[in-house]
Amino acid sequence: MKIVVCVKQVPDSAARVVVEDGRISWGDAPLVINPWDEYAVEAALKQKEAFGGSVSVLSMGKEDEKEAIKHALAMGCDEAILVSDPALAGADGAAAARVLAAAIAKIGEVDLVFFGKQAIDSDTGTAPAMTARVLGWPALTLVSTIDQVRDGTIRVQRGTEEGRQVVSGKLPAVLSVTKDYGEPRYPSFMGIRKAARAQVPVWGLGELGITAPAAAVTWPEVMNPPVREISNEIITGDSPQEIAEKLADRIMAEKVL
């Protein structure tokens, strides 16, 4: 079985976003693999263990943004590919989906593509479905369990607010995985060493045979939200009734109610 797992490099979840000179900045926050993508990597590796084959890591970003790729390799993936091109600066989700689909097509003969549920920097959760749409493959999203892969079909359980849905589709297919799938494995020492030595090929748009897709969404202006002045006041009194009366009067004076 030939499997591709798509990962994204994002700022650490504790990072605070600010706008500097009209550009979004995460400051000096470390860049890490998108936490949701670790579950996708785990699911991909489990399928490899069950059916054999290989797992390729695919990511989009700048040429020096390889931490997410290295983490996935350290977990046990076999090889990695980075798609990077200056023309992709400012690409939105729809453009990224077209680029990822072109890269998956170039890899060729892929049976399954795994994504994390969403990315913590954009939080749209649309990349799996949009990539599947471009490829013309079924999209099985919010997967918590993979029940069966047999005879060119796959059956999974989707986690929803109402419970679980059992759905199936034909291969090849695109899946997005939730944390209910199971705890991701830790990178092994040998895996970390392998990842450090790995040569990651970089594909530009020329290698993919496409031009830069036009972004459907643009950000003409970005600014920090206005700073709010906040003050606290502690209301005191000789009894709970007195405190309650003072609080009620203050609420009415401030026109909260």
C-alpha cells in the first residue's frame, strides 16, 4: 500500500500572534509539526504495519521549514517531499489544495492520503476535503477508527457531536484523522538520527507541471485589535445584602442591565 501523509509546520501552540508593519508575526516562537498531524502520521503508520508498503510525508512551505517533516520521519515514515516555490507566497487554502493534489498525483499510485483534522494556525479544517475534491477522490473526514480496508474499499468511523457514523468509500481516498484515533507514538532515537540525515527533495511548481493557483481569499489589510482598557473594582460591605445592593446599583449605573 502506498500512503501519503500531509503535514504542516506551525508555530508552537503557546505562541501569540501580532501584526508588525502590516504583516502577521508569531515572534520568535519555535516552529513545530501541527499537533493534529501527529495523529494522521500515526494512522498512516498503522496502515503500513497492517498492509505493508510505504509512507511518504508531504509538506508545503519554505525550503528551511522542515521541522514538521523531520518529526514525521522520526516517527517512522519512509521518505519526505517538500513543495516550495516563491510563487506560493500568500496561497490560501484552495490554492494549497491544488498544489498538494498535484504533488500527490506526481508521487503516483497512491492508495491513501492522511491529514490531521485541522491546522492550529488557520483552524479552517478544509484542506482534506478540498484536496480530495481536486483529486476526484472520496473524502472521509473526522475519522476516529479505521474498521476495514479490503477489496479496494475502506470503512471508517467518523466522530461527530451526536456520536459515531460508519461510512465507506472506494480507494484511493483522502482521510482526516482526529485525536480519538489513538495516542501518536514518540519518535525513536534511531528515527531522530535517520530524520537528521534525511535528504528531502524540494519540488517547485515547475516539477509539478502547474502554475501558481490564484488565491480565492486575500487579506488586503491586517491590524492588531484595539487595546481595551480594563479596570477592576472590589465591592465591599458589612453584610452580603449590602454588597448585593451595591453591586445591583453599580450594574444599573453602568447600564449592564
